[in-house]
Amino acid sequence: MAVVFDKPHALCDVPLHYCPGCTHGIVHRLVAEVIDELGIEGKTIGIAPVGCSVMAYNYFNCDMIEAAHGRAPAVATGVKRADPENHIVFTYQGDGDLASIGMAETVHAAARNENITVIFINNAIYGMTGGQMAPTSLVGQVTQTSPYGRDPKACGYPIKVCEMLSELVGPEYLERVTVNSVKNIRTAKKAIKKAFQNQIDGKGFSLVEVVSSCPTNWGMTPKQALDWIDSDMLPYYPLGVYKDRSAEQKEAE
Amino acid sequence: MSDKILMKGNEAIAEAAIIAGCRHYFGYPITPQTEIAAYMAKKMPKIGGTFLQAESEIAAINMVYGVASAGKRVMTSSSSPGVSLKGEGLSYLAGSDLPSLIVNVQRGGPGLGGIQPSQSDYFQSTRGGGHGDYHMIVLAPASVQEMAELTVKGFELADTYRMTSMILADGTMGQMMEPVSLDIDVKPAPEKPWATTGTQMAREHNIVNSLSLVPEELEELNFKRYDRYKVIEENETMFEEYKVEDADIVLAAFGIAARVSKNAVDEARKMGIKAGLIRPITLWPFPKAPFKAAAEHAKAFISVELNMGQMIEDVILATESKCPVTLCNRAGGMIPDPKQVLNSIIEINGGAK
């Protein structure tokens, strides 16, 4: 009988530790499918962050490195530069990791157009530590450290990473996607594949922001959380391509 | 014997690193070590290497972590305030058992301090520098020649024991020029089957990691690491003795302080005082044996330091409190001159004979 659905080879055959309804599992699978389809598992080195996906090194079959909190783009820079011709390098980071403690590393890797792929999980909360306010938590969002709702007078406004990075000359490709429906998952996979293909083609820094859900810390059912992405997250974080230098150049020609 | 060339200490470190096969340097500008970065910026692109000015010390040490994970010889350099910023990365390098070379050309502190020479990062360096149970191999050069030789040695030790080697120099050593021979033998790097270089679909995936959530397992990792440290203490301790065999008064000093102390020992000997000097070359592992041996015949020890008294604690431990140990020091970027050290010797001796 023909196998019509199987685990990607780039994903280890182990149970993931993520909460029910969390979208990390979907994004892990998309990354692994892309690695399989591009035939790059043997030369890929992934960098796990500090946060919920801290143990991603146990889930991807390629070589993996666990980085200090926020430092994945710097570590990735080192791994890539160690052998630029033969290393495909990706980081997998959450919003606290990428947009708070590691913002400097993110911005400068983008400014250098470092030839790496960044998968950025934006679920507007710190999941691993139990639901604190993230740099991307929405105004009014209730978290453990914003129990009365995020008050912009006290703690400012959520950071729109793709919009911000798109002002830099450096980066090659920035796209925001989500994974709360079959259609959106298909678009997300295309973006992730492009972000890896760009690296193979030597085009440079490619970041895919995946607007994700955290039912546990949002205090919702998985279904409610997916709906909340549509109702609350996407109006502030619109989906789309924020920068695609090669496409822009082509258009200009 | 090869020709000698006149070089700054900082430049000697940079050239020696290249000789040792290091092709990746990451740094951030800070006085008084910036010549290392400048030298690398000039040289690396011409030999197919990587020089990258990082956005911060924190980024630089994590780039080091990345190259080290991929199994290549790699270094960064900084000075005291910058090394504090690298502390996080030093701890992660230790936790992941990654080899690397870190240079600290010390300046006075704490805080932003000054830019003049100091040895006030002795505690920070010899006790690890970041959080957690770990050590670095700490090498203290006292000449430009040693700046070069210990840099090569540092890479070799780092690879052999899978840990960080630190060159602990100071502003004087970094800035001064001396003739140096760069004809230095280099042991090739060992195989690194643990490195994350891609599986090539030919082996299980490698993981470089310092996270271990099961306490029994983390304890075991710490035990194993300290077993390795024991081997290093037995095999890699380095020191120089100068007129110690019959000495009544033994000075302890490293780096530039040792050069000053040597002059003071000679002056004291001229006055009939039997003075000697033990110069630790490895600050970790600290050379306990020569101190213990000297304590059998010495009447007193003087620790000569460019700080408020840090190595003195190791001297007291190593001499097992058999003799009085006093401090002769300057701090904040000042250097004791031989006369000050000589006066200390005379005072401890109870006057000149």
C-alpha cells in the first residue's frame, strides 16, 4: 500500500513536549518537510533558543546547537562563517528570545545580510516561564506580569519585527505568516521553503515570522486560540511579504 | 634559530593565533587590546579567514561559540569591562565543553575603570568568569615572546581538554614592543567527532548543548568535567622559579609584576637578602607545588600584584599558612616599581643586613 502521509525524515521520531494545541509542532513539521524536500538535512545545522523550543535539538534530525537566550543569530553567524559553502544554518526562536533579549543580535544579523534562515515564532507571550508579557504582547493583553492588561504608558507598544527590519537595507527576505488554518499553513510552508532556498542561493538573511498560538498561557482552548489569532493578533500583525529584495530587483528590471 | 622581529604584545598574539591555525576572529573595540582586532582585520581577508567586528562583546563570544561548535579554532579578545560582558558566553562554552581562546588585556576597574594596566581580573579569570562550576585554563605571559607562545599553547590545550583557554595579559604586555621569534611549533588540532558540521546523512545528529534538566545527569557532567580538570592540574601546570632554592623571602608575581619583581630580587640579593621569585605561568591551574616546597625553607612570602590583593589568596592556600604572606601592590592602573618591591622585601626581612 502506498504511504500517503509520513513523518519527515528531518524530524526525529520522538514525542514532542509541547502543550496540546500549541502550534510549535506544526512549524517544526513544516521546517522538517522543507529540509527533506530541499535535500539538505546532511548539511543543515539548527540553532535552538531559550524558551519553549529550547529542546528543539532533540526534535530535528540534523546537527543541532542550543544557544544562550537571544544569541542564536550570533551563534548561527559563527556556524555559517565556519564553512559558508557547506553549512545550511537556521535558527528557531520565540518572541522573547528574538525580539527582547536578543534584539541586537537579530537586527545586526539582518543588517549584515548574514546568509542564514530565521524561523521566528510570535505567540505574544513567554510560554516556557509560564506566561509573562512578551515584547510582542498586545496592548491590553493580560499576562502574569501584566495582570491588568498591557499598559502602553508603562511598558510601551508591541514590536512589529518584520516592519522594523524591513527598514534596514541589509536583509533579503522578510515575511509574516500564520498557521491557524490549512490555507495559512500552506502559505507558511512556501515562505519557509523560500527562506531556506534563499540561503542555498546565497541571497542572505531570510526571516519568517510565524504568528502562533499559546492556548495554555492565553487561557483558551486550542480552537479559541486559533480564532484569537484572526480576531486579535492579525489586525496588529498583518500577514504578508515585508521585504523580498530579489523579487523587487526583478520587478525593477 | 629564526630571525626575531619587533612586535607589540597584542600583535604577537594575533600573529601567533594565525600560526596556530585560527582563521576566525570576532571582537569589539576596547582599549588597550584593539591592535589585535586591527591586525586580524588586515590579515584575515588575505588568508581566507574571517574577521568580524561584532555588534557587542556578547555577540562576539556567541559567534565564537558557533565556530567552536563547528570544530574550528576560534578566538576573541577584549579588555576587562568587555570580558565581563563575555561572561555569559564563557559559562556556555564551559557547559557545552567547547574549545576556544579568549584574550583579556586587563585594565583598571571596577566599572569602566581606566585604560591603564591592571591585574584586577585575577579572581574573575581563575574562578571561571561566569556562572556555574567550571574553570578556564588561564595563561599569564610576561614577555612578548610568551604572548606568542602561550597563544599557540592556549589553542592546543583548549582542543586537548575541550575547554576555554584565556590569555590573561595586561595593558603593559599588550602595548609594549619586544623582539619575538615566531618560529613556534604547532600541534595540529585533534579530530572533533562531536562537532556540528552536518551529518552528511552518515551518522546520528550531533548536539552541542549545555542544558541538562535531570539533576543526576547534570551532577555527573560536573563530576566528569572536574575529573578532566584534575588531569590538567597534574599535567599542565606551568611556572618559573628564580633564585628560590635558598630564598628566605619568596615573591609571587605574574605578568608584568613578575618582571618588576625579578629586578627587586636582584637588588635584594646585592644587599645580602636571600630573595627569590615564583612566577605562575598558569594561573589556573595554580602551581601549588613550588609554593608548598618553598614554604619549607622560606621565612615569608610577598605577593606582588597590580590589584588590591587577589592571587595572594592562592599563595596563602598553596603555602598552607606555614609562612606569613603579605601584599605589595598598586591598583587602578598603577604599576609598582622595583624600589617599592625592594622596600617590601627589606621591611619583611627586618631591615637590610
